[in-house]
Amino acid sequence: MQTDPSHYMIELREVTHAYKTKAGPLPVLDNFSLRVPENSFCAVVGPSGCGKSTLTRLVSGLMKPNEGQVWLHNKLVTSPRPTVGMAFQNPVLLEWRTILQNILLPLEIVKSPMSKAQATERAHHLLDLVGLTGFAEKRPSELSGGMRQRASLCRSIIHKPDVLILDEPFGALDAFTREDLWCTMHDLRAQEPFTCLLITHDLRESVFLADQVVVMSGRPAHAQHVLEVDIPPKRTLEDLYAPKAVEMLATLRHQIQVAQGRAAEDDAPAPAPSPKPARSRPIPGAMQ
Amino acid sequence: MNDTARKILAPTLFIVAILAFWEWAVWYNDLPDFRMASPSDLIPRYVQFWDLFLIKSWETLWRTVVGLALAVVVGTLFGMIMGFSRFAREGLYPILVGFNAIPKATVVPIVALMFVGQHDFNTVLIAFMISFFPIAVSVSIGLSTLEPEYRDILRSLGASQATIFWKIALPKTLPEFFGAMKVAVTLAFIGTNLMEIVSPHGRGLGDLFDSGRISADYPLMFAVLFALAALGILLFYVVVFLERIFAGWAERSPG
């Protein structure tokens, strides 16, 4: 196994992990490898129960893998790191705090060069960016689900993390709010670049947001397929209906079916409007 | 009708209506006061014994409050231990349930023998024993049902368990805690009075009740019941007031 430092912002090297259960070990990840360059956006999709959330807990250092290594920013991950930001499907805002106090929460844990005034200013700036101007003093119970998720996003990046881990943050939202938040994510990234790992079960979301989409196989999961999304920046929702995107979606859909065991790897993907297959590259780790 | 006016007017109206009905029922059935005293019988007792009522109420009140405060401290402590450690929870739960199931009236004579003559201490002890269970249970449930994501948002930043407790677990448990407090407040009163009546030692409203019984002054006994109810209402609303301050965020505005 390599021990030289990683040159990627996020790198998983042949990670194998199993949960202990009464019925014996339940293997979740099997030789899972992943590479995310700095400031790039990686989406991970896969059938349900394939260990996507385990992946976020490993990358954030909340759990240690049985085997293999997790590297973040050239450092081996052994415990949680303050340079990580996280957001979940449940926005988990603290109801007894105002939105502003909620957003500033990470700075109460993480040492930051920002002064209190600078932090507050940054919080207001982020609120403006996600379209929550004027909600700083409101309580979470006064906000809708989509607004809470926006606030949760602000909280996850208030301390300027170099890695943002998103575990299906848009999963529980209605379709319109979700698409709205996708655009907000692009706005945020344009304002301040960060490396992002998004766990999702929405293929359109993965193609719209990510630079690479990793398809996980069924449990125990390895990286079954990596799709490079070569839609240029400043993406709009219309891009999702362009032939290139439709083709990529077809490839992904096919790969998910393979992961679910409902199609063979060498079956042709579902018919796409264009005969040219989407550009893919082999999975990392398999190259060596 | 505006909000404040309704909040004062509604209970007043109901109290007056119930008292009127009571007065009427006693008069209509022509009940002698040893079978059922009427509200108008009570007023002379309050006038006659107003100083005793004040002194005895104070004795009952402070011992209840101290017992309750003790229950809060010990109950929260037990709740924290059971909330954080599954081992402790599974070990302590049956013991607490068993302890709670013992009728406290049977504990009174034992405690009175154990600490002979320590009347205030004994009374506080019974008030504490009877009221700490709901607090311990609710705090432990509040802590053990904390969604893992709440821990994770702080843990992923490298926060310690203590930080997670102070910043998230404790405030998140406050609504459950105050819910239990409302039950505990009433229970603590029962505890204090149990001691005062089962093991008479000349203190508290229970003593006044007892002297009413001994001297066959039935309206006095009823008057004591009303004084107890008034104290109970007072303490209950103190808890509600504290809840508004510390856990007001949990209250959704209607509509």
C-alpha cells in the first residue's frame, strides 16, 4: 500500500470497512478508492444502502476504516478535523438559537483568525448569497425546509473549510426548491472555491453539480464507475437537457442498474439520443 | 378579547363558577359542614387563623422547594448518567422503577425513625424522593434520543463530549426537563404533606389540617386544602415562567 502523501484534496486508498452486527461483520466498503483534486466537485451515487453515508463518516474522520487510508489535504485522517464542513439531509439547526447564532456555531469550536465582527459580517454575506437576507435574527422554526437547508449550508462553510461534505442535503426537498439550491451551490462555489464531496441519489443533481460522478457498486461497495462531467462552468438547468447531459444520465442510470444487479456491465446503456458514448474514465486504483 | 385579558378572565370565571356551584350544591342538599363545608364556611377560618396559614404555608413551601431543588440536581445527574451510558441505563432503570413504585406513605415512618427528630430534613427527603423520578427519566430520554446528526455537526469539527453536552445535548433536553418539572412540582407537594400528616411534627399546612381533624373543625380542613391548591398553582406557574425563559424557543406560536 502506498504511504506517500496524497496530491489530491480528498483521497481514499483501497478502503475496506465492515460494521459489527449480531449476525457477524457486515462489509460495507470493499477496496473503495476515490480521488478528488483541489476545488473540484465530486458526486457519489449508488443504490440505497450501499454505504454512501459510511463514506462521509470516513472522510470526515468520524469513523476509522478497518483497512486502507483516507487522506485529506495531504494528511492522513485519523480523527475529525476542523477543516471539514458538513451538511446532512436533516439541516439540524439548533432551535434555541437564531439563524445567525446557528451559522456561527462552528466558530465556537474551531479556532479561526476571524474576529467576531468579521465572522458576523461573513455570516451576513453568506446569508445574502443563499438568498436569506434579513433572516439572521429569525428562529429555525420560522423558516421553511428549503430555507433551513440554505442556513445549514451557510453554517457548513462559515469557518472556510477546505473540504465540504454533503450527505444528501437536498434529498428531502421538493423539486423546485432542490433545483433552486443546486444553482445556489454553483453561486457559492463561484464566490469561494472549495473541494466538495456530495452524496446523492439524484442523478440529475450529480451531473448538474459535479466535475466527476462516482458510481458505487452494491454492498460491499467499490467504485464501479467514474464519469467525468465535461459541461463547462456557469451551468444552467437547461444544460441538463442538452444531448451530452442526457447521454451522461443514461450512462449513470445504466451503471446504477449494474450496481443493483439488474443489468450486466457490458450491456449497452439505455438508448440515448446520440450514438456517441459519454466520456468516462476507468476507476482510480484499477489503473495501478 | 385580547390575550392578557383572556388569560386572567378565563380562569377567574371558571373558579367563580365552580365555587358558586359548590356553594349552591351544599345549600340545596342542606349538607352539614362535617359532611361538606361550603366556600362561605371557609372565609371565617382564613380570617381567624390568617397568621397560622401564613406561617404553615411558608413551612410547607420552603421544604417543598428545597426537596424539589434536590430532585432537580440528583434527577439531572442520574438522567445524564443514564442518558450517556447504555450500560448505566440498563443497570439503573429497574432499580429506579422499583424505588418509584414503593408508596412513599410507607417510607415516611421508616425515614422518621431513621432520622428521629430531624423533621425538616425528613420532609425535604420525602419531597425529594417522590419527585426525582420523572426528572431523571425525562433527562435520560432527552439525552439518549438526541439525533446522531446533532452530535456529528460538532464532532466533525473536533468538539469534545463536554462541549457537545453544553452546546447541544443540554439545551435540547430543556423542554423535556420542564415537562417533567411540572409533574415533579405537584409530586413534591404531595411528599411534603405526606410527611406532615403521616408523621405529625407540628409544622406545615399538614399540621394545620391535622389540628382541624383533631378538633373536628371540618371547614378548617377544607380551608387547608384550598391553601395547598393555591401554593401548588403558585409553584407550577413559577416553573412555567422559568420554562418560558429557558425553553421558550420550543413553544410554537399558534396558527
